[in-house]
Amino acid sequence: MRPAPALLLNTECIELLPASLLRARSNVDARLLAQATWLLRRKHDGRYLAAASARGLHALLPRLMHEPGIDAALDRLDALPLRRHPDDGLLPLSALHERLAGLGLDAEDYARDTGLALQAEPATLHAAGRDRYRRPLWLSAGAARAWPALQRAAARDGVVLEAISGYRSHDYQLGIFARKFARGQSLQQILQVNAAPGYSEHHSGDALDIGTPGEPPAEESFERTAAFAWLRAHAADFGYRMSYPRDNPHGIVYEPWHWRWHAGAPA
């Protein structure tokens, strides 16, 4: 098996991640990462399922072949030597409507009331460096090209931009809702601060939450920083626009930290 490229191979249930970009959480993880090329990770809880190396596939839990979505994940793995360019398409949205109904949310009513569009997940995400917390930052191909260029241009003007977070899966957003339900919050309370699963721009891989050193993440106070002033003046030159200004038509709170790359814009 060839060395893994700096890509996240995405399927509906399982992500395939290059082992070289991951940090060990224990001595067992360190040994595993040293030997593996790809790690298969369950999306809804982040559990590692298997490691793939030149020696083959090593299961990390019993009954791997009964894991939901494992066939699709192994198909992505098997196709790698045959494709010079991994699939840059989008994953289907068919299962999402059922999961939204399980939350008690009518997708059509929500889309009409908010004006937000469903966001499909990319089949392939591209590494764009690391975020503030030293995690691999995954973005769409266009956003991954534009973000480092944006950072370098800001640095030349003495401004430091940090990524707080990029791509998030539907499962990640569903997990936020599940945790808040468990704490006793209602659906309406959660929707005041979180987009419904499937409707967050982060699912697309085009969106970034941006910060700067010394500033807490995702706080309105970011608008008073030199980083925000620089973004207002220059981000559009690299294809990035602030998605949720004050009094935006979606009813989403003002988010001066949230910027999205738009296809066809300069990169």
C-alpha cells in the first residue's frame, strides 16, 4: 500500500484518515499509528475500527465486518491504487431526513423558516494544516488551497489567523444535539445556538471558524481584534466571506468568527 496522501476519505458511516497526521492518545495508539497507513474511524462516536497497512487490515474491535458502513469504507480503500485522484463528489443525503425526523424536526419547515440549505458532506476532504488545538484541519479542495494563502497574506501584515475548526460531519452535529437533549434542553433551545444537523456550513468543508492568539474561540469579542479588521478588508480576495453578520436573514446569532469559502471566487 502506498503512503497515505493528506486526505480524509469520507463515507456515510466511517472516515478513513491518514495515520501519519493523527496524534497518539496512548502507548497502544502510538504503536498502532507507527505501523498503519490509514485508520478507519466510526463517525458517530470517533472510535477507531481498524488499521490498514502494507500487511493488510487489522481489526480493532470484534465483528468488524458487521459494522454499519464497513463495505463502503473498504471499497474506498480498495479503490485507492486505481485512482490518481480520489472522488471529490458529495455523499448522499438520503439517510439524513430520517435522522432529522427522529429529532422531531421537519426538514422542509426548518429550511423554509431559516432559509438555510442542506449541506452534503464531501466524499474527500483535504488537509489544510492544523487548527489551534493541533488537530488536522480538513477542508474542501478549494477552501484548503485558499486558507493557507489567506494566513500567509495576513502574516505579512503582522496578523496571526488561527483555524478553530473546519469540516464537521452530520454525525458530529447530531452528537451535539444528543448531548444537549441528555442535559434536558429542548429542541427549540438547541436550535437557538446550533444549526440543525445537515444545515451547518461546516458540513460542506468550505467553512472555517477563525480566531487569533489570546482571543477565546467563537466569541463576539473577536470583532474587536486586528484579525477581524484584516479579514473584513482582505478575506474576499481569497474567496472567504462572513456568513452570519448582524441581523442576518437566517436568524443565526452574529458570528464574526465564521467565514466560508465560495467556489468560483479568487483562491
